[in-house]
Amino acid sequence: HRSHRPAPHRRQKPQSILIYGVHAVKNALENPAREITEVFATQNAANRLEHVLQPFGAICKIVSGRDLDRLAGPGAVHQGIAARITPLPAVGLDDIATKGIVVLLDQITDPHNAGAIIRTCAAFAVGAVITTSRHNPVASAITAKTASGGLEHVPLIEVTNLSRAIEALKERNFTIFGLDSEAPQNLSEMDIAPPYALVLGAEGKGLRQKTRKNCDIMARLDMPGAIKSLNVSNAAAISLYVLNEKLKGG
């Protein structure tokens, strides 16, 4: 039965991921829940971030900019610092507070979009970001860099089935909003009590049909200009602002 052996290994979490960039690394170092296995810094960056790096002296290696270029990969804007980190302890749907806003990513695999969305979620104190294991862009250095420290401030929940996650949120009284530029209802005109779950679809494709059916409401953002649809990370930011105003009773 050797054919059954590899399956558990496929599902294992990566032991560590490399992140780079001042904000991403600084926020990771300052997060007591985050385990840091190695830190790499140029002398210049080490001098600038001395107060942050001090507790990590034993695992901090001073390297050249060229070494970091090789480590971070082609085109990476590492700003002279990188770190190997282990994933944060897993969080489940039951751990989400039944208040405020959560965000679900429906097959958003682009790490730049995912990172920008996570950064915005951190700014709006979103309760959690939920992704599927199969299309999870979060364990990526590009996502961490673009999130600019946001990964340390928003719980990330990985699920195998997004529809089941939506059903679980409905059972906990979340209203599920799907975003679509062609939707009949305007998000800002809705008067619905929180908590809210905002579901975002992949760039170009939008939400899958099955996901749409599971949403309580499909909503659009009314834009005054000639272009009616936005990049998914921009649409997320505007939607979260609108929903946050509703939370405040605005």
C-alpha cells in the first residue's frame, strides 16, 4: 500500500517561508506568536533596524546585498532584510468572533492582489481572511511583502471547501455579500445588521457560480466614471470602507 503513503505529506504545512522587505520582516519580528528561524540583513539594514533586531542577534546573519538578491529571487525588493518564519498557529472558523467583518477569497491566487487585500483587511481590523487550501496565495514572499506586515495582524483561515465555510458563517448570523460590478444592488445603499462576510472573486473570472448561489446578497460598487469595474484589491478596500461605516452606524 505504498501508494497511500505520500498523501499526508502533501497536506503538511511548509516548515518555513522566506519573507523580505522592512515592513513585512519588522512586523513578523514584533509578533510574539510568530516563530522566526533565521534573519538575514545587510549591514546597512542591520544598523537602521538595530532596535528591532537586537533580540534576534543569535539568528541574525549579516550578508551582502548580492546574497540577499540570490536568496529572495529575481526582482525581489528586499530592502536589505529577509527572514525565515514558520506559519502561525492554525485558526478555525469557530475562533472567529461573531461581530464585525470577515473576508473570503474565492480562488484569488495572485500574490500581489492577495497581499494588498490582507493589508487593507489589517487596516480595517477585519476578523479573519478565509482562503481555500487549494488556491491559497498566502504562503508566499510576494504576498507577505505586498501585505506590508498585514499577515501578522489578520487571522488567516484555510478551508477545504469555501461553500461549507459560507454555510458555517451563515449559521453564526453573518450576512454573506458577494461583490460583482453587474449586481442589482448597491452595497452602500443596503441597510443590513452586522456581522458581515465579504466574498471576493479572482481577477477577470469573478466569483464562481457555486459561490454566487451561496451568497445572501450580490452587491456592486457604484462608480461615477466611465470604468465601472476595479482591480479586486481596490474593490476590497472600497467595500471594507463602506461596510466599516455601516458598523459605525454611518
